[in-house]
Amino acid sequence: MSVKCSSLFSFIEKIAPCDLAENWDNSGLQIGDPQADIDKALLTIDVNLAVAREAAKNGAGLIISHHPLMMKPPRTINIRQPLGELISFLIRNNITVYAAHTNLDAANSGVSSALARRLGLINPAVLRQTGILRYYKLVVFVPVGHEDNVRDAVLEAGAGWTGNYGHCSFMTRGLGTFKPLAGSTPYYGRAGEMEQVEEVRLETIVPAAVLKKAVETMLEAHPYEEVAYDILPLENSGTVNGHGRVGKLAAPMPFRQFAEVVKTALGLSTVCMGGSPDCIVRKVAVCGGSGADLWPDALQAGADIIVTGDVKYHTAQDMTAAGMNFIDAGHYGTERVVLPVLLKQLTDMCIETNVNVELLLSKTNTDPFTYF
């Protein structure tokens, strides 16, 4: 049984809400049809022609990538050039591409979280907070007999998700009163006459990122011409999101030994190191991808070292001058750890919601660098 691409989009956006993405980013739908029916999806860090061919070979109608297909819209699409050839291939093979980039970086269970846990950090905390997930309470009054349809529609739209719990709602019965006025076409009663109807008060929590969609879906599913509902902002402390993580090792170890731990954990043959080779590593900061600019946060947090990628020459000088040690394990090496985590999260959500789709991890290595 196939599923629409948009169903998987909604799952990804529960894991990595769109409002966590940076303003300059291009997360979300990259190319294709969000309403296309698929039965397989391929997860990857990057989208290139080799990945697209892998998706086509495996019958995957959706590619879920970390990096966007393109950061800025191209002025032209020349199919004899690499980007144009890739776009042409995707369209001809009916492959949709969706990217979760900086929103997955900042998400509570995203890239840096996966990296921290892969390196064995204990109780990793956000290194640079970018925001706290905001919630609303959605309350709607539904005539008895229709409450299940409205509830299911709202929950499927993304409401009712908090922490590790989904499909949360509460319902109570009561008596609703109203008088249809001239020009109305009421579901119950007649214009000009007072009416009493047994109704259910349905309430649920809604993450800010899906509030608009949840309300629209609720209105579509509701039988009334005029729907009575409330949207209440909540001051509940939501999940803290942000870039990088920091935590302690289970046991202190010398810098060089920790470097070997990093290489083994990330499956790397080599890493680039900087700082004092004789230091003892107790507290570690990490940031998947290009996170060297977080080193002042790492220093303030009391970290002995930061593990990230794409460390530039002058940034490395600044770090070592300030006493901050670092390991550059590469952009790709520090981000690919999120793929199996994302795969499990999406698989669990599919099982919980009876969505039948096969999720595949790409076997294509898209790292442009070779280490020896």
C-alpha cells in the first residue's frame, strides 16, 4: 500500500519543526509532487546524480536529504550541466526531494544530538540555544457522533504531539446552545429558533509550527457552518532547541586517546586535531557539519574540546590561542550519524500511524573528500 509524500513530510516536521530552520536556509520540498504516492523513500545527506540513480534503481519515489538540493534558485537550468542534469533525472523518474537542513541541525534529536550520543557524551545539553518550542491549546466544540472524525483529522495534521508522546487529546461532553440567524444554513435546527445540541469539547496541544495546518484541517472535518473554537497560547516550557551539544565523557582520557575514540565511532581513517596534545578530555562540545564558530560557546561551557567539521585556518588559530582544543572530523563525517537515528524515528512513526512505506539508507558516499 502506497502513501503520499506529504505524510512523510509531516513526520519529518514533527521531528524537526520548520520554524527551527535559519532564515537563509532552503529546507522543505525541493522538487517534485508532495501528493505523489510512494512505497519507498531513500535517506541521504546529499542529493547528487549517483544518489538519484540509487533511488530510481530501488524504486524510491522520495529522497529525504539533509542538505538542500539547491540553496538558491538557479537563473537557468541547463540539462547539460550537473545541476540541470540532476533536476532533469529527478523529474523524468518522478522522484520527489525533501530536505531537512538547519531545522534538523537544531532539533532536539537532530544532527548534533546524534553526534553527541555516538561519541558517548553523558546527558548532552544544547550548546547554543536558538529557541524553545512553542505550544498552543486548540479547543473545539463538536456535535456528538462527529468527535472521532474531527479528533483524528486534527491529530493527523500534527496536533497532540509533545515530547515522546503522540495523538494526545481530551474530550468531555456538554450542552451547546445557539440560534441560527437569517441567511444561515445550520447543520442542526432552523433559522430564528433557539437550539440545544449535545456536543463534545475536544482539546489538544499543538506545536506552533503546525497550528495553521491543524486549524485548517479541523475546519474541513467539522460538520458545522460556523465552528466554535479557541486557540490559547501556552507558557509550558517546551523542548529546548539549538545548535551543538555539550556533555561529559564517562571517564576522562588523554587527547590522543579521545581522537582515536572519535575515529572509531565515526568510522574515519583520519581526523585533524589542534590544541594541546597532552590535555585530558573530560567535557566535550560537538556540532555536526560546520560548527567551528561555536567554539566560544564551548569555552564558556567549560568544554575541553570541540568536535566538528570545516575548521578554517584562522579559526583554528583563535581556538588554540584561547586554549580550546578541537578535532575536525569533517562535515560529512559528523553529520551522517543522524541518518540511522532519523530512519528509526520515521520507522517508529510509520508503525504507530499504520503508514506502510519502506525506508532505505543510501549506500552512496557523498563526501567529496578522500582521506589517506
